[in-house]
Amino acid sequence: MKVVSPSTMRQMDRIATRDYAIPGVVLMENAGREVALAVKNMWIQQKHKAPTKIALFCGKGNNGGDGFVAARHLANMGFDIIVFIMANPDSITGDAVVNLEIIKNMGLRIKVIDEESDLDEVMGMTRNASILVDAMFGTGLRGRVRGIAEKVIEMINKLKIPVIAVDVPSGICAETGKILGSAVKSKQTITMALPKTGLLFYPGVEYVGELLTADIGMPIKLVQSVEAEAELLDHEWVYRCFKEYPADAHKGTFGRVFIIAGSVGMTGAASLSGMAAVKSGAGLVTIGTSESLNDILEVKLTEAMTKPLAETPGRCIGLAALNDALEFGNKCNAVVLGPGLSREDETQQFVRQFIQKCEVPIVIDADGINALAQCPQVLNEVQSPVIITPHPGEMARLLSTTLSKIQQDRVTAVKTAARKFNCMAVLKGARTLIANSEGKLWINPTGNVGMATGGSGDVLSGMIGAFLARDMKPYEAAAAAVYLHGLAGDLAAEKQGEICLAAQELIDYLPKAVKDMKEYNDGK
């Protein structure tokens, strides 16, 4: 699903009005009706035990206009409605004032909130409401929320009544997801036409609740043609990445993966990455590791093969292994380089030279990325497609910046890395981001805090390698693996909770994640 910025959404509104002759008041009508239906559905879920009173907080712009439309429809459904207006009614213009006049003529209760002294009365009037509707700011908010609006937001959050936000919870920057002073904590957000970028990034995502996208009648050609800022991954998108194979396919058809991984104390990283590749459908998986550690992996692994490589005195992969590793790797369909390799100097030299000479698609993870921190220009000398999978700290080292700066603007960081190093970049973390060198961005909605555990990234690297070996394009392999990796984590957490989630469970639940995705698409 496409994800757009507020400015792109406003452009879509203008094109719908100008080129398709759809009046703005029609779009507002459709939006408000969708909000009213969402309120009704939430009320039904409360099993009719809740009061029928619905309180709507409306601003003076189009977001408030959507609220006025919703109020009319809800009143017609039999709900007890009260509308609070966060502005002088005389300042309301355009399509919004048309709908304000309608609810005035209907005799709906309307109260203007002028000053802080009104809040005690407002709180009393809303205390027994079953649902609140936030239609104050939407995508139009620019600066920090101040004054009476800030006080109203704080009051709404204190009431502990379920809130449905219209388009964007008030106080959230619709582009970045940053909190502009105070923000409404919503149970559900009904966003119009397409999701806005700020609804999908932290910390804003914590205020969104359940995100629903409302069809407000935007022409399908307009939606298809818009240059969106990002793509939100979902079951349907990921399923399209998997191609059909003939019934007489054999293990060679599903590709060969070579995983160069492991060092003393880090054989688990190699094992997890290898097993993830096996479970992700690779035909043949071979793990190359230090020769003195090879026996350990042969005991740990059944389905994956092993290849002992020449090592350093510290029992890490050494430069003497380079030609052997390249000869084997270049006969495979994909290489994964880095899980648990160590930061020993000679091993890092091996990594850099291997990357320069590798002729097949390569996934660079963990210590593979750390080996590039002092000379990331090596990535511009590669002969084959590259996918890097840094966590924020590794990305900071790669871009010679700080962790806090990476986290402040993750979108810019992942796009910068992809463009600068001419590769696919996967910035791991809450809402993992994937970018290509042309600036296209994919946002992953799956995953949970329980996945923040050792080995989780090793599993992901093995999955990406397997999908590359199965002949997916680099962007498909990266995005599909990230999505299913998070989905497996969500399924595991649903069954056993987040606290006890370990990396092995991601592999165990991967088949169910793939099965759920397939069943969803087969049922469409």
C-alpha cells in the first residue's frame, strides 16, 4: 500500500478537484461518513452496554469539517451527539462551514471552547460519553500545540474514553511522526485515502492505535499514478515476490546459499543464520566457518552443510581462506557475510577483499558491516548486488555519525546509505525501513519488542540470503524477509508472549507466517 506525506495528499486533493471535477465537499462527505461508521462499529463492539453519547472535538479546518459530517451521520443513526468547536465559528470557512451550518440547522448540541475556564464544563459534559472523536488538526498541524488546544488534548487523554482520530491524531506531525508538544492517544485512527508517513514512524505510531484507511472516493487512476513517499508492506505485496516453481523442481532450482559466519563464542550466530536459510526455502545451504569450529557446527546442524575455512591464531576466519571462499561462493546463488565473524583485524581484511571480488548477490550483516566502518567506500567497488542490514549503531558507524542522529531521522539515514553505497539498505529496529539507491522506501509494519534479542538479526540475514537464492530481486528479498521475519515474531509473541521470545522461535514460527500469508492471498 502506498504511503504519502501531507503535501502529497494535498496535491491529490487538488488534482481530484481540478482534473476530475470532484468537489471538495464530496470528499469531506465521504470522509465524515467513514468516521461515523467507524464510531458505530466501535460502539457495537462495546456490546451496546455503553452510553449512546458521542463527543466530537472539531477544529476550524477540513479535519473539523470531517467531524461535522460524522456528527450528522451519527445523529441520524440515533446517537446522542455533542460537538465541541476549538475555534470561533465565524472563522470557519470553505467546505467545513457548509457542514457546520447543516448540524446547526439539525439542532445538534454545539459548544465552543474559548478558554481554559471552559474545560471543567467540557469534562463534565463528556465524562459519560462512550467514544470521543478527535477532528481538531489532522494533517494541517505545523508547529507545537499550545494554549487551549494543548489543555484539551491533555483532558482527552485523562478521560480514558476510547478515541477515534480523524486522519491523524492531533499533536502528531503527519510527516515525521514526531510529537508536537502534546498528542491525542487514540484507540483507532481513520486515515483518508492513503496512510500518512507520520502514522507509521515512532513515536507517533504509539498514538495511532489501530490504523484503518478509508476510501473517500479518490479516483483509482489518481491513486495509482501518485508518486508516493513509501510503500507499506503487507501480505499481498510480499506474496507477489514468490514465484511459482514447476512440479519437477529440484534442490538446485531453489538456489544455493553460502553463509560465512561464526567465531569463538559466536557459533550460534552461524547456526541461526543457516537454519533460517533452510527454513526459508533455500535448496542447499552451506556455512563456511573457522576450521577449528567446524565440528561444532556439524553437531548443531542437520539440514545445512559446513565448509571449514583457514583461520587466524585467534580461531577466526583469516586471509588465507579468501580464495577458497570466493571459489565456493561464486558457484552459489547468494552469499551471507558477517554473522558472528568477530572484529579481528585479519578477519576484517578478509571481509573487505571478499566483498570486492564476490560475483554473486551478497548480504552483509553484523561484523561484515563493522569491517566496513573505517572504509565504507569498499561498497562502491563491488561487482554484484549488495544488501546491507545494519542496526542503528552499525548504521551510525557506517555513516560516521551518532546513534541519536540516526534515530532522529531514520528515513534520511537509510536513504543516504542506499544512495551513497549504491546498495539495498535495511535499517533494523521498530518499523524496519528498506531503501534502494534510487530513493524508494519500504516500511515494515510487523514485529514487536520481544524480537530485540540476540540472534534475531542473524535469522533475518539467513532469510534474505535464501530469498535471493530463490531468484528474488534484491529489493524483494530484503522486503519479503523483513516482513515475514516480523510476522513470525508476532505469531510467536501471540502464542507465548514477548518476554520469553528467543531468536530460535522466529525460525520455528516462520512456516506459519508463510502459510498465513499464502492463505490470506488464496482467500482473496
